[in-house]
Amino acid sequence: MKDMVQGLRWVQENIGYFGGDPDQVTVMGESAGSASALYMLISPLAHGLYNRIIAMSGTPLQEWAIDRNPLESARRVATMLNCTEVDTGAQITSCLQDMDWMPMAQAGLAVILEEFMNFKMILPGSMPCIEGDVPGAFLPADPLELMQNGTLPNVTVLLGTVQHEGTLPLIAAYFLKLGPEGLVNDTDYLRDYLLGDVLATYGVNERMNGGSVSQAMALGFFPPDVNRSNFTEMQYYLMDLLSAVFMKAPVLRTADILSRRLPAVYLYSFEHYNRLNSLFHLAFAIIEPILGGEKPPIRPGTMHADDLIYMFDFPFILNFNDIAFSRKYCRMMTNFVISGNPTPDPGEDYPEWPTYNIQTQQYMKLALHPEVKTNFMDSWRQGMLPE
């Protein structure tokens, strides 16, 4: 995070020599990059170094975007690397400073996979931590506190999510837990314990409340006629639930807070879908040789990071509609970068994209035919995915 701040300082000091304008700087990112972009908003170190933010599927308010137990995370990494003294931060630092980078990276990934195997959607050891109110702190307090009550710069923000964010954690859970442990066919686990494992991400202990929290969640996401003991039948609704927990609810909370404090906030739901063009296929091509096995019985939909396909040059064969959408999508994003407003020329192709506020709750559905909609929570309940 501090390297990013230093990069932004360099831009302010030097971009003029390259024909750039230091008063026209946009910080933009996707996933962890999206959370990083919004960290620049709430960190006092980055204020005054940019004018706009584009945050694509990520916010500091998500549990995976912060390490709440950094000393314990470092201790776990150090233990995997055979450090013998790990009681204090100084001891851990002393041991790790003598390590090559590759074993450290491998140990860090192993710690994250341990969490994923237990259905916890957190990334210990690789995310920012709260430093406290000390000189040079990037994050002096909890992200929610800083976002709600801290000093924020006078900038505009565009943020949103893709339609089926929950596909990514569901696929990860399938490869790391549901498939290897045979839980896909364990009807008791699917009905009585699966949602409890999801809640463990947020420190909810189902053993203390008799499963009442997960049962309450099930009422909101599973229609009465859905068999929660059948993975094939419940997966679409489970995906919706994971979408909300993993991404959409924290992003909406971020939009709610920022719309009260910033001059303009634009919210979107990315819903352009092509069953052939999904990072799901690329991800499986990479994972399959490592983990083996068949493709998981999951229909990917428009999954986390699929929006990047239409912004950058990915190795996919796009059809005519994809190319047409990509041009619209990129034009709206670049128009925001240039002017602070994502609407190029209001009309049939580009409906006026309204700013978001909690009274009207208007957001843009990004698709081949963009559409202004209300109530972002409607995008949480997708049900059956398109063929």
C-alpha cells in the first residue's frame, strides 16, 4: 500500500514532463486492486494524489481485504518456514529477513489455502492491517471507521460488481473442500452445516447458536421448494448467497456511505454474459493439471474478473455482441476518467447514468443495452443461470 502511495507521489511530481496532468489522475483496480483503490480513498497518506477512483469488485469493508490478526498470520507463515522463535514480531522479522522470496510466497499461499479449505473467504498474511495512530501509518484505524468518520478527499468514485461474484468462492470451495471430502453428495452437510462454514468467515460460531443464523440466511436465499440437500439444485442460490457475502453487500455498504460524503458516486452491476467467454474456463485450464479431476458441476455465469475480458486483450474469441459491448463499456469508463461522468452522449446507446444515493438507489446495469435500475439488492438474487 505504501508503495502505491509512493507511486502516486511520483506521478504528481513527474507526469507533467510526459504531457500528463497531475490534476487528472484516476486510481483504478479490480478485486484486490479495487480494494486497494478505495484504500487510497481512506488512507491519509494518499490524499491529494488523485481525483477519481474506479473500484471494480472490491472494497476495504470486505473481510478478505484486511488482516485483523497480522501477528498470528506472520507466525503461521514463519512456522511453515521452520522458524524456531515466533513469539514476537521482532523474532519473526529476524527469521524471515534471511529467507528467499519463493519459499515465503509458497508459505503465504499455503496459509491462505488452509482458510479456503475451511470455507473462510479471507487472505491472512497478504492484506493490509491496522497500524494505529502512529507517524507514517497507512491505515490508522478500522476501514469502516475511516470511511464513515475519517477525512475524505473531494473526489468522485465509480464502483460495482459483476453478476455472479459468488462463482469464484464456490469453485474454490469445490476444489479445496466439497469435492475432495465428498461433501457434494453429503446431504446432511449440505443442509445443516454448509452455511455455517460460510459464516465462519465473519467469526460466527454456529456451535454456539444452534445454527440459527445460517437457518435465517437460508430463508432469504433459498425458495421453499429448493432441495438444500441436493448440490445441483441448490448451487444457483448458494452462488447468490456467496455473491452477497463475498462481494455485493460490502460494495453496496461502501456506496451507501460514500454517497453521503462525496460529490458523486456511480454504482453498477456488470451483467454482460457469454457462456464461452469466461475466466472460469481459463482458470480451470490452469488448475486442472495441478489438482486433477473433472470440471466442477458448476455453471459459471458472469464470474469475478470476467469484466476484464472486455477491457483488456484476453485470449478469447469475442463475437459481434461482445465487441459491441466492449466498445460501449470502455467508452463509459474512459469518459469517467476524462470528465468524472461515465455518460459520453446521453441517448439510446448510453442512457444517462445517474449518481447513486440511498433515496433513489439508482445504478447502471452494464450489458449490451445498458439500463438504469433501482435497488441494487435485486442483483443479489439471480437464481438459475443462463444457458
